[in-house]
Amino acid sequence: MQFVSYLDAVKMGEETLEKAGIVDAKLDAKYLFESMPGHDKNFLLLYGRRQMDADQLKEYEALLEKRASHIPLQHILGYTEFMGLRFNVNEHVLCPRQDTETLVELAQKCLKPGMRVLDMCTGSGCILISLLALGCKGVCEPGSFIGVASDVSEEALAVAKENAKQNHVDIQFLQGDLFASLTQLPAEERRFDLIVSNPPYIPTAGVWALMPEVRDHEPKIALDGDGDGLKFYRLICEQAPGYLKTGGKLIVEIGYDQAEAVCALFTEYGFLDVVCHKDLAGNDRVVEGHL
């Protein structure tokens, strides 16, 4: 066998991914290497010039082959990081994005002990789990409010339940289409102080233009917002007032070009002080309003 060091293998991995058109080829090659048994972030620094044995190289090449076929890195690893917490992910949920941390940080400022919070279209559960696990420093301790999460997908809820357990938070999960899921609750428990949601918002025609990692490997049910991408905002804005307490707040994530349309829907259905917030990249990302 030709001598191949660990550093050589990672360099070859980077080149393989670059040829396949992977945007973050260097980082992904490194992350895949570090995901192998016995490897960590310091392994290459300490042992990089040592020879990689044939079985290890074969295992690494299999991981690279998956990534080169545009399977998301997070799916290969089985997890991703969000708000400093670890979340399991697979093909049944969207991989949590940094953009969504903007929504979580805004929602944190609304938290108060004892309040009821609903996460609509929860997916992996990353929004509500982060809120419950982190709370709001000095205002609302972790786990000091009541969390309810709903999703139409049973498979997504299975992932969210795993994530809640892994992050040591208690959530009541409901399966159903938007607010119809709340019929499983007693009537007196169907009102909330805060509703958060990251609903599907890509226009149907735009789904096919997404990166192959998203288009081919993430659930279309969590991406497709119908013809103009606004279907779920219309439904949520119309129905949310019936499930919010007086003064209750609605906070949703939006696409970068949807601020005007979503703000108009908030106003149309009676929400006050409607504001759009930008994410760290400077794009319109979150709309909030209250009754």
C-alpha cells in the first residue's frame, strides 16, 4: 500500500469534494475525518504525519463519496449545532440554520415564567427546545415556561422528541396540520402568550432552484410554501388570533424578499406594532407583531 498520511488523506478528501462542486470542501473534508472513531479536533495536529491504515482510509473514502453526491454534511454526521446545542437531524427535518437563531434570540426577549409558548411547524424542534433549554438570562430561567410543539409530519416529530430528550427539556408534542393539531388539547389550554413558527416559505417554482443538498435531501413538505411562498403565512396570520391571549405575540421566520408581504398580512389580521428584523447577514428574516 502506498504511504498515505492522515494529512494526505484529508487533502485528497478536500480535492475530491472540490471536484464535486461542494462549496465548503476544505471544512467538510476535515469534519468528516474528525467524525471517525478515535478522531477529534486535535488528531491531525498530533498525529497528522502518521500513516493511515487501509481500513480507515476506506471508511473515510466512503464518507467522502456520500458528501460528493451532495448528501448534506449534517445528515452524514447525524447531527448539527444550533444556539450552542446539539440537534439530531435526518431526511425528515430541515437542518437548523444560523438564520433561524435570529428568531430564537427575539423570542427569548419575550419569555416570562409561566407563559405558554407554541412552536408551529416545529421540524427538528430546534426553536422551542433552544428557548426551553436556554431561557432568557435574568428574566426567565430555562424550563420555567410551558412549551407545546406541533408538526404535520410524524417522522419530524420523532426527531424532535429525540432532541427534546437529548437536551433535557419537557415539551408536549402534537401531530396535525397547523392549528388543527390543538384540538388534542383541552379547550382551556389552547391559548398562548407566544406563537413562533418557521413555516415552509419557498415558492413552489423556486424549490427546484435550491442547492441539491436542500432540493434532493431535505423534506419538500418543509420547504414548499405554495405558488407565491405565502400560503402558510396567510393561514397562520388568519388563525393565530384565535389562539393567542390578549397581548399575545406572533413571531415568524420569512424569506429574504417576503418582508413587505408578510408584514401586510400581520396588519390585515389585526396585529399591532408589526416589525421586521434582519439576520446577521443583513437580510430581512423575522417578522413579529402582537394583538
